[in-house]
Amino acid sequence: MVDSSFDYHAALSACAQGDPAALQRLYAQEAPRMLALANIMLGDQTAAQNAVHDAFVLVWKNAGSYDSRTGSARAWIYSIMRYRTLSMLRRSLAPASSAPVTPSVLPAYEDGAAGVAAALQQQPDGSRKPVLMAFYNGMNYSDIAARLGCSVAELRNRVRSCLRALRECEPA
């Protein structure tokens, strides 16, 4: 469970100042969830561990570049991990699979993401699956359309419809 009192912004600021204890606290707070997400994306525990390790190295090195105007500190940390994981997938460092990984049951989310996850779960499979393929596998419209056997235009409409429904569930 996420500690709602944890101050991600302060932890990143302390990391930017070279405080290794801040990185340890941040790691203890988020590594288990990041590992679970990386494992879903990569389908390999060792590759997932490497992705999370690399992400925290990048967080340490780049903490000073975090800008709170662009989003939450926690989202910034996860974006680093996600891009690192997608990079590993693209370079084929992770084991390749014939079918993209799209979980049938989404991981349990906390904070404001719970409503979005629930809304995504309610979307028709034809709309939900392409969104998950893009997020978890980093696939583009052409690749997803080819896998699903539909046109790119039809796929774009499905994704737009799903994202519109997700936007409606966001808190005001």
C-alpha cells in the first residue's frame, strides 16, 4: 500500500542534493510496485529487476531535472521506469514473446488511479486491449492494428473512445 504521507517531491529534492538515504527511502516506497509493473511489461523477473535498478539509477542521476510543473514526482519516477522498460523491449534485451502481454486483470492501483483502472476494466475488450498493448508493450498504432486485424483508422477510433471514457472518470 502506498504511504500517503510520503513526500515524493522532497525525496527527489534530497536525491538531487546527493542524499543517498533519500534514494533508499524512495526505493523502499516504490520498488515493489515498480517491479510488479516491469514484470508485467517484460514477462521476465530478472529483466524486470534490471529495469527497476536502471530506473533508480536514472532517478538518482536526474533528480535535479524534475520539474513539479510537469506532473507529480511519483509519475515522473514511473515514467522513467516505463521508458526504460520499453527501451529494453525494443532492444530485445527482454525475452521476446509471440503475443504481447496485456493483463486480463489490471494491477491494484491506489490513490486517484483506482478510478481510472476501474473505468478501463469496464471498457469493451476491443477498446481496452489496444490501450493496454500501447502502455505495457510500447506498440504503435500500425503494430497494434496488424495484431488485431483492423485498420489503423478503426484502431484510432477505438483508442479515442476508450481515452474519452477514461477522461470522464477523472476527478474534477
